[in-house]
Amino acid sequence: MSHNCSKCGSHNTHKFNYEHFRVDYLDTSIDFHGIQGHQCLDCRNLDLSPACQAKVDQVDIAIRAGL
């Protein structure tokens, strides 16, 4: 199934599945497990699967709230 990049609209995307993915965010490091989605090979944008995006959004809200 073809995936279009949500940022630039390119069809040139690659599906990825990382067992472990570390993100440095503000002044902390966050570990995610089981990250899936598509990466655009033109603009390098990452489109996460809906379940993974929900995890990232929860962490983002918690960090911004100071938790």
C-alpha cells in the first residue's frame, strides 16, 4: 500500500519499525518502544502510525505540563 508524506505529499516513502527509539526532547531523553510509521525519502519527515503518534502526544503533553 502506498503512503503519501503528510508534509510534502511525496510518494517516495519508506516504512519503518523500530523496537527502540530514543528522542532528546527539551532537556530530557525519552525512550519509545515499538515505533512504526513511514519516513519520506525526499523531505525526511516521519509520519508515525496513529497508535505511536498518540504515545508521542501523551509524552509531549506530560513534559509541557511539567510532569
